[in-house]
Amino acid sequence: MKYDYALFEPYPFVVGQKIRINHSRRAGDWEVAAVGEHTVTLRCPVSNRAFEWNRFCYLVSEQQNGEWPEP
């Protein structure tokens, strides 16, 4: 039988990459500070604080020439 389904794959983070997370307890603008096999370290561009978390993000869309961080 065939079914419609949603496919999710972990995002391949790159150090120095600027990202924006929506609709999550980690929502906001971040810069990728480090990438491990199972973790990613994100740095806040405003406070400069960094947090290491298990990989959790999935790509929804890529924006070109957008404002970052958001005011």
C-alpha cells in the first residue's frame, strides 16, 4: 500500500552559519559555533552566550538577503 507521509532529516549544520529557529523553546537567531557528531553548539548574536544541544533542527526554507538578527 502507498501512503502520504512527511520525511524529516537532520540538518547538516556548518560552523559560522547564521540560523533562525521558529516555534520552539529555542526560538530566535543563532550562529553555529561548533558541530559534533550528536550535538550542535549555538551562540546568541546579542548576548554572545553559547549553548550545546543534541541535534534537533530540520530545514524548512532558506532565506536570501534577509535581516539577521531580527531587531
